[in-house]
Amino acid sequence: MENTENNQLNYLLHLADTSMILGQRLSEWCGKGPVLEQDIALSNIALDLLGEASHYYELAANLQGEGKTEDDLAFLRNERDFKNLLITERPNGHFGDTIARQFYFDIYHVLLLNELKKSSNSETAAIAEKSLKEATYHAKWSSEWVIRLGDGTEESHDKIQKSILDFVDYTDEMFIPTNWEKALIASGEMPDITTLKDKWTTRVNQVLEEATLTVDFSKSRKLIGGKDGKHTEALGYILAEMQYMQRTYPNMEW
Amino acid sequence: MQFTEEQIWQFLSEVQDPEVPVLNILELGIVREVLIKNDEVEVVVTPTYSGCPATSMINMSIRLKLIEKGIKNVKLTNRLSPAWTTDWMTAGAKEKLKAYGIAPPVYSKTNQDDLFAKPDEVPCPHCGSGHTKLVSQFGSTACKALYQCEDCREPFDYFKCH
């Protein structure tokens, strides 16, 4: 029983951490976007993701039942406790890098939420139903930018082509279950992510073709570990900035 | 309880949306239910966007409004499902938005999942021309996109379909 609850908690934290870390990353663009409209777009997407994350954290805090709040979970856990996908913590790079990372994630996010909204857990299903509308909108935006940059000038094409290749290694993690995910999939408590890979590849390729970009997914180095707390060096820096206030002034409130 | 449910709904119609101040929260379609139990009034609210910063402000405004009317025991409940849609906005709200210079949602029939779907065709709220273009999918708040009229050249906000 205790183990089952742990798995469920892990899953909620994984969903929450993934959306929050990507939201935090995108918010670094605020005030620095290439043009005003896209600066605003990045901040809007960040806000949607942070909103989604806070809903999951709330459920996780309730499940944990130790009187903790969503803020405790976001601001007072250590690097090894975070279960976000590695792709979400990777640095923003240039605009094309951010777009490539976002595009891979958005297509996955839409497919995942589409399954999650059928979840037997009505609270998780409600968050997924709500967030799916937003994620679909994000996917349109990032797909459009992949096409615009890929099928744009020679320079934009070369830059986004490199970005698209750079993030391939981090995409397999979306579809490779951890041990605790395998248990949840077996009991029907989370969607079988292994079945999403083909749909994801089809949708991604559809956009890449339109964008005159190419990628060979079989060359992926399949970097995984984020869901089990094994992160790249980038995460610590994000947490240092994000958690600074709460750790320096414990229990502070806005 | 000294108030009827109908009176509570009336009070709630006095709470404005902080980001689109021409609309009240009933016109926006986010109040799902009002429940009266003994001396407690429970208001069930469905948020527009997951991360909309106005949500907590609206909750506070509801509480303050009901306290102002003499109701001390106010309970606010967040309900995510079914998810809020712009279809829940009243017909009157659309007219008010237009008069305020924001193009109301056009209830697009396009498939939301289609990545290559054309953007909604939105008439200009200033001159009424249908000759407009999408400038940016994202606008000044989560619920808006940015358009420009190709005839009168005015840029305008579009309350996007959701």
C-alpha cells in the first residue's frame, strides 16, 4: 500500500516538476525575447505551465498529508528529489534552441494530456482536461516557429537544424518508463507512455518535413535519469535561483 | 441565511474581471454554482487559464463583495472540470467586448488539434472589416491574441476561442 502511494506521489511530482522547470526556464526569456510579441508568447506559455504545475503540486501535497503546501514542494526540495524530464532543464540557448526544445515537448505534452484526461483519478484527469487546451495552443505556436525558421533564410535553417538535432538525445526519456512508472502503467493508474512514441514521431516528422528539416531519431543517445532524480548540471543552477528567496527567508510570503 | 440564492447571484454580478473591466464574472461564465448551507455561502468557480494571475484576485473580490453585503462565512471552491470554455461567455459579454475594442471569440469550428489549421477569421472591432490578420497568437493576457485590421490599420486584441 505504502509503495503504491509512493508511486502515485512520484508521478504527480514528475508531472509537476516537468511543467514547472520548463516554465521557469521559459520565464528567463522575459524581457529578452527577440521581438516583443514572442517575448510575450514565451511568458504566456511559462505562465500556463506554472499554473498546471501548481495544480499537480497541490494534489501531491494533499496525498503526502504532512501538512505541506505546494510551495514547500516547489521551493524546499533538493535536486535529487526533482523528477522532471531532462529536456525541460536544458539551457535556453538561442531562440531556435528554445523553439526546438519546446516543439519536442509540446507534441509530447498534448499526446500525454490526451491520455491523462481519461485517468481513473478524477482530479488528475481534470487538470489534464484543463491543460490540454493550453498545450494544444502551445504546440501550434512552436510548430509554426519550427516551420518558419526551418523554411526561412539559410541562416535560420542552419541554426534550427542544429537545435533540432541537439535535443534528440533527450526525447526518448518521455517514452521510457522508470520502475515506478511501470508499476503504475500495469495497474492502469497512468497512461502507457511507450505507446505514445509512434504518434509523437509521426507528428514531429510531419512538421519537420514542412520545415525542410531532417533528423534521424535512431541516432539518439537516449539520455534518461531525470524521472529518478539524476539530472544534468543545469538543474542545480535553476533551483539555486528559483529557491533562493524561500531558503534565505524561510516561510516568507508575498 | 438572510439572503436567497438569487440575491447572491445578483451580488456576484457586481464583481468585475480585473483584466477586462467591462465584464463581470457572470458574463465571463466562470461562476458555476452557488450553494447555501446554514450561514455559509459556497461559490464554485472555474478558472479561465491554469496560470491566470487574475484568478486569485477574482477569488478575493468575490469574498470581499460578499463580506461587504454582510455574508461572513464565504467558501470558495475551485472546479477544473469541465474546463472553462469561451462558449460559456454570455451573448451580452460579446457585445460589451466589441464596444470596448476587443474582438469577441468567434466560436471557431476548426479542429483544435490540427497544427496547420488557419487562424480564426476575426472581424475588426473598430471598423467591422473582415480583412484582418493575426499578428501574434499571444497577447497582453492569457486570454487574448493580437490582430491587426488591414483596412483601418488599427491593431486590436482578440479574446481567443478556448
